[in-house]
Amino acid sequence: MLASVPDRPSYFAHDVAVNLQGARPLAELERAWLLPEDDVAKHASKGAVVLDTRSSLAFGQGHFPGSLNISLDLALFSTWTGFFVPPGRAIVLVVEDWVEVARARLELARIGYDEVVGSIEGRALSRTVRLPQLLASDYRTARELGNAPRLLDVRTRAEWEEFHVDEAIHIPLPDLPQRMNELSRTESLAVICGAGNRSSIAASLLQANGFQHLQNIVGGVAAYREAERVAWHPADLVLPGEEI
């Protein structure tokens, strides 16, 4: 029974205290006004977490340095935030569009995270860094040619045991902050998960901690398995009655 218990986010203990004391009504929280980029940088320099809620592809194209990518479209958006953002830490939201701020505030408030100090639309960012995106089919081809980057698999143990790529490193996403030192900061590293969202969370964490040579695998293991090449021979193309 204990082996099947899921990982426990740090916000669980925080929520116990919030529930005992009573949370502030959502309507009483300060609005997360749109901030200029300079103010985002000021908040970040004071310890605020820049939480980028856009898709992994939008994040990869350009994001605020050191930001954490957890897409608002993920069913477990608030849960993953509770894993990697310490309770009580100020948060600046990066959104695709201003209308998404209210939804993000609500999801965060549901886990007792009320310290949103502002927001910015992704298009307003100018001083950005990239996170390269690698198609699963291109990774498979590179692996067959012997020049693929080292692979980090951040799926659960059950997913890993069901299928995994040989020679991959397995570190479940919740364990990554405590196990980063097991990885080389100088080696090229591609990160994979089931569909490409958890791997973007992982890659953003690594990038924020000084890892330079990173790629996020688009589509994850699902796309990798779909790209599997079926072995064939010239004789397979011959129809009955024909000759080569």
C-alpha cells in the first residue's frame, strides 16, 4: 500500500494551517495587475517566483530568465505549483493573455497560495532566454545515429517500468530538486515525460539552476513510441506474382 502512495506536495502541510486559521476570501485579495518587465525583474531579484503558465512550446520560444514553466492547461496545475513553489513565496504570473490571470489566481488560491504580486503577458517580455524543443522523432533518429543527447526521464516509477528508453536516467519529477546533483551540468541533456508537459517543468527547473545544454522532447514517450520505425526489406514491397 505504501509503495502506491503518490508523492506528497509541500503545500499539504501549509494548507492545514491555512484551514485552521481561515483563508482570506478571494474577493479581498489584491488584483494581480499587469506589470512592466522591469518590475517583474525587481520582484524576481527579491525572491519572487516567476511562474510561466503558458504552453511548453510558448515557454520554449522565449521566457523570463529563471522562470518556472507550469502550464495553466494542466489538470494538476496547482498541485505541481505546490510541489515546486514554497508556501508564502511571492509569485509573478506570466500568462498568454490577461484574461487567464483570474483563472490562475483561483487555482492557486485553492491551495492557499495568495501571494500573487502581479502578472505580465508573455508577448511583453523582451529580455528572454529559450528552451529548445526537440521532436521525439528527431531524438529517435539521433539515437539511431549515435549522436543523441543524454536522456532524462521524469515520469513516475510505474510509467518507467511499463516502458522506458535504454540508457535513460530516471528521476521522477517530484524528486528532481533533491537529485539535481546526480546530473552533469556540462553534458547535453534531453528531458522526456509522457506527453511533454512534465518534462518542460523539469527542464525549466534545471535551467533556473544553471543547466545550459537542455532540450525538451515534444510529445514525450507517446510520440517517441509512435515514431518507432518498422523494419522492412525490399521484398516487402513486392506484390504477389511480381518479381524483384
